[in-house]
Amino acid sequence: MKKALLISHSQQNAYSLSELLKTEGYEFISTTKTSKDAKKLAENEEFDLICINAPLIEETGIELSEYFAKKTRSCVVIIVPQKNADKVSDLLMEHGVLVIAKPINKHLFHHYLQFTECFKMRMLRVEEENQKLRHMVEDMKIINRAKFLLITCLNMSEEQAHRYLEKQAMDLRMSKVQVAMQVIKTYEN
């Protein structure tokens, strides 16, 4: 189920945009008029798309789109008057915010949303890879700490400590990290 957060000071524009988002497969659409309410909603729920119909009552919407781009994993789109589109786009491009000019062309809007979904999928893959790399680094730290303890407590060479961890892992049918954690538990008291 695709979720969208729509921020618009105009109730009529919010309705029109909601209908447009429904045709794009967004089944759950939360709407609000203020940036304060939008931030509260985004704190409690994750949205696939955050759409800002600028300007808002209390701000231009630029600061809010930057905020959501930094604080959420949502695709962020800001809809601005045609005369401001290039300037706003220059400001928000580095933040990964897509700028759409008013009046909205339904065909182009469809393609913009497809683009944001593709971009989000790529970012999720990068995030997954980052998580795997962080996990590998943490595992290496644990294994290296165990090797250090074997070297200092049992006077092993680094090569011997490495072989010991590998052999124990094979013999006990455990991962090297699990063996390393046992070594740390044993010698770090």
C-alpha cells in the first residue's frame, strides 16, 4: 500500500492533488495545511511520497522540503508556480527534491512519480549495501579484538590467532564472529 503525505494550504488544490495521487496508486493519503502538522505526521509514520504544494501559509515550502529530504526516507516533491520552478530547482537539486511546475501536466506528473519511485528503489539498495558493509566492519572489529586477546594472553602470532579462530569455527560449526565473541568473553575479564 503506497502512502503519501500532502501539504497544501488550499483545500481545493489538496483535493485535486489527492485525486491525482490516487490515480497513481497511492491508497493512503494524509493531508495537512501546515508544516508543523506535516512534521508531526512524518515523525509517527513513514510515507512513500511527501508532496508539498507551495507556497504554504507560513513559509515557501523550500525549507520544509529540505527538512523532509534530510529527515525521512520518503521521496520529496515540491510543486511551485512556473515562474519560480527553475530557481527552486537550483536550490533543492542537491537535496534530492524533485520540483514540479504548476500547472501540473498529468502525463508528466505520472512520469515524475515513476522517476521518484525508481530513485527510491536505488537508494534502498544502496542503504542495504551500506548496512551489509557496516555489519562486516563490526564483525571484523570483533574478530580483530579476539585475535589481539589471543596474541597478548596466549602469546600467539597473528597468523596463529587467525588459524585458531578459523579452526574453532569449523570444528564447532560456528561463525568466526561467534568464536571470537567466546574468546573475548573468556579473556577480557
